Amino acid sequence: MEHEDVDMIGLETNDAAELDDMKKRLKEMEDEAAALREMQAKVEKEMSSVQDPASAAASQANREEVDARSVFVGNVDYSCTPEEVQQHFQSCGTVNRITIRTDKFGQPKGYAYVEFLETEAVQEALLLNESELHGRQLKVTAKRTNIPGMKQYRPRRSNPYMGARSRSPYVAPPYFFSPYGYGKVPRFRMPTRYGPYY
């Protein structure tokens, strides 16, 4: 009987130690869950502020106001610097910012945007259309505002090298013998490309 009591006491101490370990692990997991909930709430708050329609409308209005004071300058020489573009448009009004677009390798794309402080300067800048800078005629137009999600539809152009193909169903030719022989085509006719579905 005494041995059984000793074994029971030993089991109780082991169970108590395991129970303490489990409580510690549960406490750690609860702390991690609370930290995750806090981080998720912070991210959701940031996301809602980004997607807030009122702020999106305000930023769109601000973008339209900036675009009303800007011009697009095309056919800009690749070696042209922002300072040279600024000097060219200095007579129109106070230049706030010059943006020369570049590709992913840092090479200029050949066009720029000029933002003025005054809206009236845009009309003056439009008068510089077809003026020369670095020996190239500039194309100056008013900058348009891009609307997110609105892409202009451009119809598909036909390829002049593919020939004219019609989408009419296939009609078998009447059965008659060719005067040129089997598989021969007349000399004046260009052979057509193989098209299995036309």
C-alpha cells in the first residue's frame, strides 16, 4: 500500500509539471494571438485609409489640378537635361517641376512633363509647339489626366503581310479537272499560305 501512495505522489508531481508547461505554452500562444490581432487591426486600418473613397476623390481632384498646370513635351532629345528644358520653358512662367521619363535601364524615353506654378503658363507653353531644342522640333500639348482603370480601346490592326482572310465558312469547290494538272497553279497567281481554319 505504501508503494502505491508513493507512486501516486510521483504521478501527481509529474502531472503538475506537465500542467504548468501546458499553461505556459497556452499563455505564449494567447500572447502571440493578441499580437497578431493587433498587427492585423493596424494593417486593416492602413488599408481602409488607402481605399477610402473620400481620400481617393481628393487625390484625384489634386491630380487633375496639377495636370491643369502641366504640359506634355514630346520629341525631346535623349541627351537633353531637365535644366535645359526648364530654360526653354522659363519664358512661359515659373517652372515647378520637370519630369523626363526613363525606361527600366535609366535611358530617356524621349518625352517630358513640365509643371508650372500658374495655370496661365500652360497657354504660353502651348505657343512653343514646334519650337527647336537640341535641333529637334518639340511637340507641346496640354497634359491629360489619366483615370485609373480606364484604358482607351484601340481596335486591332490588320496585318498587311497576312493577306485578306474572310471568316466565311468553307465551301467545297465544284468537281472539275484543272487545265494545269493535279496540284499545279497558274503562274500569274500567288500561292496562298496554308490556313487550316479558313
